[in-house]
Amino acid sequence: MAVKIFGHQNPDTDTITSAIVLADIETKLGNEAVATRLGEVGPETQYALDHFGVGAPELIEGVGEGDDVILVDHNEFQQSAKDIGQANILKVVDHHRIANFQTESPLYYRAEPVGCTATILHKMYKENDFEISREMAGLMLSAIISDTLLFKSPTTTDEDIAAARALQEIAGVDPDEYGIEMLKAGASTKDKSAESLVTADAKTFDMGPKTTRIAQINVVDVDEVLDRKPEITEAIHKEIETEGYDLFVLVVTNILESNSTVIALGSDAGIVEQAFDVSLDEDTALLEGVVSRKKQVVPNITKALG
Amino acid sequence: MAVKIFGHQNPDTDTITSAIVLADIETKLGNEAVATRLGEVGPETQYALDHFGVGAPELIEGVGEGDDVILVDHNEFQQSAKDIGQANILKVVDHHRIANFQTESPLYYRAEPVGCTATILHKMYKENDFEISREMAGLMLSAIISDTLLFKSPTTTDEDIAAARALQEIAGVDPDEYGIEMLKAGASTKDKSAESLVTADAKTFDMGPKTTRIAQINVVDVDEVLDRKPEITEAIHKEIETEGYDLFVLVVTNILESNSTVIALGSDAGIVEQAFDVSLDEDTALLEGVVSRKKQVVPNITKALG
């Protein structure tokens, strides 16, 4: 049976495209592998797939005991497929911290502290002297633009920029022009329900005894979200009640101005004031210069809770 | 402050030499790094260091809060430096399963399912186009010979063999001739106390609710150990009482005949019969063809306990 490759739940552009791209690399390595996904394809990702004429990976519900799998763009089991602990994890390619991850056997694990999984995948093509198609180059470039918010996020490294430069040549697009259009495609919240806004790109983090849920939305107009605060607050409270989170932070990131407005709820909401040295006004605060959940939001809250 | 590089507690040849070799690579990469160790250098490792004229790494007691560190040849915190959870882990280069490992930040993590850390380090020289000195080649070759028991262990991969071939040219030694002498240097138990035999190369494994300690000794004459069974049994019982292990397995591996005799003690000792389909006779059984703790002993016991 072909090895299933997938990224995290609530997939973003890096997760979806990395599954597709690594399946291409594995195939070139002579391994039978298929790209899959654990959730719906968002509009930003769909824009990239459509632009380069690539189909979405197959949706799977979970994994079975002993299934051979490869994880991209995540490792923490609570962000992965249902029953991941029973699967046989052959490989991981990721750019996040490592936590809540374990295997019974030795495996291939490649993580690098770069802004995007695609930057590592680009190296894998080069190391193996594999040709990169226009489609795969376009998907990797899209992932880098998405994860680095067009190179503005503090998670951006020189390696991401160098990879993007090499890839734009093959993909035949101007990253600034194409990138803004792609980000905008994912930045409209008008057609989205309050429930989908607080769940679409949400991740759970175990921080000591506390469970924190951090959701992020990229927008070009923050008021589009803040005008709907009552229904969004209600949707968050429902999540907190159902799942028992100690803290729920909705990070509304303005991708044009490179800052974020947060809505913080739950019994530990006050920790956000300490974490970012701000005052919450009706559960809301502006975080100047904050755009990265991984590099800014998670470490600051972890530290404040510690 | 220079980054501290170290392998696991109760260091073996791969752990000691990998710290030295990775410090050489880091230095070539322009990073300030120093090889360290968490325990005494054994006679096999000393033979290799002496043969290639390289000094032992500096002994450290533990790590401090916020220290920058790099782990080689291990990742599980219980096998690492005291207070490792408080250090800032920048990098890991390893060939074991991943468990009981977590970080707060993204890091460089490179694990491959090969027989020896040195095989991965050899690739790192090649990828970076760094020259390999006779000393570093000799240490890497020694590590591969040690971890694969001269290519006889089932952990041996084609990549280990290819790396060893390339390294023997640079090191200027015949691996069969040099290897047997090196393994023999580490295989004499006559000068060792019973306590040191059961602790020198011992690792703890959390297997569900059970804690298993597995110690391994390489010998050329099994009776050298079995003749001292009463005092060895006493030393193991003392370990079990002090540390609260549910199971203690001493694996006495005959490196010339490629099999192992085990002494199994503790409340869960019976699980060894099930794990290897053998009968314990006065706590002892011969395991035909078993030479690898990682690939044979740990997975079989984990499965039997599961």
C-alpha cells in the first residue's frame, strides 16, 4: 500500500502543498507515496492550486493501525491524524518545535528552523539532483509566500528568501504580484461563518498543565472581523466549553500592516496582557509587529504561563 | 559561550566520537562548539582515541538553564544531561527512535534510520564539501564498527557499509583487523566490578506504565560473565531496588558468535520469555541471533508488554 503523506489538521497552504511536493520527491526516489489531507482546502490554497493547475490531495479521515505514513509541516500528535499513535511513521519533514511526538522505531526526521517546509523540500530536490517542474516550483513558492506573509514575518530566514528566488524563476511568476493576489484570496472573511473563523486555522498547545487553543486569521481589513465580535465571541465560548480550553486566542493578522489584533477568552485570558505587555479592552488588544503564531504568539504565552 | 555537544549518558564509542566529529563540522561551519561527555570513556573508545591520537571530550556534570546545546546519538531526555529540559537545544543528530523529547522552539533535527550516527556525520562532511582528516575518518569508522559489531548487527544498513568503505581509505586501516582489536579492547570484563558491568552501557526505557532498564555488555567469552552470576545478580537487584525498575535485562552479547545471553530480573522478568519465545533457566536464556538492543531487544520487549 502506498505511503500516506499528510500535513496538520486545518490545513494551510504549506501543509497542503508540502504533501503534494513530497509525494513527487518520494515518487522520484522510487517509493510509492500519495498526498493526502486532514481537512478542507482553504481559498488561499485553492488559489495556488488553481493557478498552477494541480489537484487537491485526497481527504482522509484518519489512519489505521500499522499504516505507513509520512508527516509534513507538523509533528505534534494532537495536530495530526486521528489514531496517529498507531501508525508507522517512516519520515517527518517539518519546521516546528518538537513535542508530543514519539515513535517505537528509528525513522528519518528532518527539521530545520526555517520559515516554511517548502524551503526544506526545495533542498531535497537539489540534494538529489531532481528536476523541479513548474507546478512543484509554483506550489513551493506559494507555501513560502504564505508562511512568511511575503517575507514580512519574523519567521522568514535567508534560506526561505533564497529558495523563493530560485523557485520564482521556474514557476514564472513575480512573487510580489502573485503573492498579494494569493494572500488576498485567503484574506476575505465575508463568506465565512464565525465558527469557521475560529476553527479553520486553529492549533492546540499543551503548555504545562494548561491547554491553549490559538486560531489565526489573515485579513486585509481587521474591522471585517471586529464588526462581528459578538458572534465570534459566542463561537469561541462554545469551543472553550466543548473542548475545555484554559485559554483561547484568536489572532487576527493584518497582512498588509504586519500587526495583529487578538481576542482572548477563557479562564487564563489575562495571561495575554502579561505575555505581550498590553491591556485587554473588552477581551481585545492590538499587538504591534506580531504576525507569527509560532515565533511570537506561542513562545510569549508559553513563557508567561511558565 | 561555545555550544556544548554531547551524546548519551554511559557513553559508547559512537556517542564519544560523534561529539568530537560534530564539533569539527560545527567549527568548519563557523560555529563555536565544544565536544563534551556525560560519563567515563570505556576501553573500546579509549582504544580508538589512542589509535588515532585524539583526546577525550571534556566531562560535564549537567547543563544550565538556557545553555545552548547540541545532542548527538540520543534524544530521550532520561538518557541525556541532567536538567536537559532547561537547555536550549539547537540541533540533534541521531539514529534512534524519538521519545521523551521536546523543545519550545523550532530546531535543526536530523535523524536517519541507519546503524550509526557517524554515517550521518559522514554525509554532512560530503554535503558541505568539507575535507575529512585522518583522525576524524578514523573516529567515524570506529563508531560504525562499534555500533554494527563489524557489520554483523541487523542494524547495519548499506549506507553504514558505504560510509565505512569511504572512511577506511582516509583512515588508512583495515576495518576487519583494526575492528576486531578495537572490539576486543572493550570486551574484557575481568577488570570490571559487577556494578560497572550492569551500569556501564545501560539505558532506561519507559514502556507504557513500565520502566525497563536494559544493559548491554559485549564479550568474546560469555562464561567470563556467567561465572560471576551471583555478584552480578546482586548488583542488578540493588539497581532495581534503588531505581524502582519493573524489569532489568542484562544483555551479554558474544561479538564473535553473534548471539546474546540475557539475565532478566524484576517483577516483569517473565515478559522476556514471551518476548523472545524462550524459557528462562535461573533467570537466564540464550537469544540466538540477537545482538542489537535497539533493533531486537527493545522492540520485542515493548511489544510483549503492550
